[in-house]
Amino acid sequence: MAQSGKGRLNYRCPSCFLRDLDIDMFYDKEKNEFYCMRCQFTGTEEDVLAGNEMIRTRYHAMNQRFTKFDFD
């Protein structure tokens, strides 16, 4: 999804992103936490960044080209 406006950076929900859903999280200033409107995930900015970093391991070789296959 595109970043709307120049305010706070939009983060993807780690719980939804595990299921290949690209859902932006909302920020609650009173509780100082992010929450997802689609699922039950809530957490601080550090929790969200840690969850998204864990998910990035799925896409670590996305831009690599594999030319040799040694399956035998």
C-alpha cells in the first residue's frame, strides 16, 4: 500500500502479513501503541518492527537469480 501523507510511517501488521495480507496498522496516541483493524494484533513500535523483520526472512532471496540446481 502506498504511504498516505507525510505523517508517521505506516507499518504493516505482522500477523496479517504472515498470511500474505498487506494491512496497514493504526497508531493510538493515548496508549502509545499500534493496532490492526483486521485482526487482534496490538503492540509498540519495537514489537511491530521485530515482527516484520522476522517475516522478511521469507523474502530474503527474492532478488536473487538461481541458475544452478543441485537436487541430485
